[in-house]
Amino acid sequence: MRKFLVLVFSLVLALSLALTMGCKKVEEKTGEMKETVTQAQKAEATKKKEKVLEKAAEGSKALLSPPEVIRKTEAQAVDPVGEGPLNDAITCLSRTIYWEARGKGAAGMEVIANVVMNRLGHEGFPSTICEVVMQGREQGSCQFSWWCDGRSHDAKEDKSYAIAKEIARKALNRQLTDRTGGALYFHQRKATPSWSTKYIKTVEVADFVFYKPHGGTAK
């Protein structure tokens, strides 16, 4: 009889533990689902802000009001793994910063953002960030080499891409100092493109040399 009671107790204990573990797994799964929904909501809200900020960047230099500003967590919620479609300002600008200047330090990454923002809405360039960075052909001639080099556009390094998104956020919020002197063009120091003689050199930052056109008109 005693052995039977011990066996029953053991079975009840095992069942209780199994139920507890099952509940914990359900709670964890529910928590993960809620987090995913929250991140998706943040990403959608951020994309709405992007459109307003993109438009504002074309003209007014007035300070932005708090509701318009993109917050750090909002920017990081957009394209979280670096494999999303190139159809919003944060993603397009972040990928450009990442592919053109990852490994060049914060200053090197920031100046790439400066050039994109300087081109935005400037005469001779498109009026959205995605159109600016994808100007030209994906196969052939383009403005930013990462777009037409024939390689995958996905970001591969989480840390570098997170930094790129933070810089993109600041650029859209107009919280990023223009280190390029209003440059619209750049090339790496080791390169000597023929077009560089047509423009005014403004500054050298990290591994890059920057230029702006005579009279301010893009060619």
C-alpha cells in the first residue's frame, strides 16, 4: 500500500511539474508574440514619421517638435535583421551608410548620411531617400556602388547595421552635423575619378574625399 501511495504521489508530482513547465512555455511564447507585435507597430509608426521628415528635409530648417522626432527604439524596430525590402527612408539610408562605410568609424558613416541628405530634394536629384540612393540602374551605372555591384543588399553585421540605423535616425531628425561642407559627391581617397576635377573639394573625412558643384547646381 505504501509503495502504491508513493507511486501515486510521484505521478501527481510529475504531472504538476509538466503542467508548470507547459504554462511557462505558453507564457514565454505569448510574450514573444506580444514583443513581435509591438516591434511591428513601432516600425509602422516610424515609417509614417519618415515620410513627414523626408518632406521637411527638402525645405524648412526649423526644429522638429517631439511627436515628429524618430526615437532610437523606433528606428531599430525598422528592418530588424537587415533583410527587409528597400521601400522606406530608414532602411534605404541605413543600408547606404552600412555598405558604403561600415568599418570606417562613426565619422565615416555619418558623412555618407550627410551626402544623401544633402542630395535629398536638391536640384538634379530625386525627392525621396530611396530614390536618391537607388538613382541609376541596379545593374550598370549608379550613384552609390552598393546598389549596382551585383551583390546582396542585405546587411550581414548586426552591430554595424544598428549603428547605421542610429545615424540614419539622427539624419532624418536633423540632429546630425554636416561634416562635408554641403557636399553632394564623394569618393574613397585611393580612387581618382575623372569627374572630381569638375567640382570643388570641400573636405576629407575618414577614407573619403567630398565635393560640391560650382554654383551649387548638380550635374
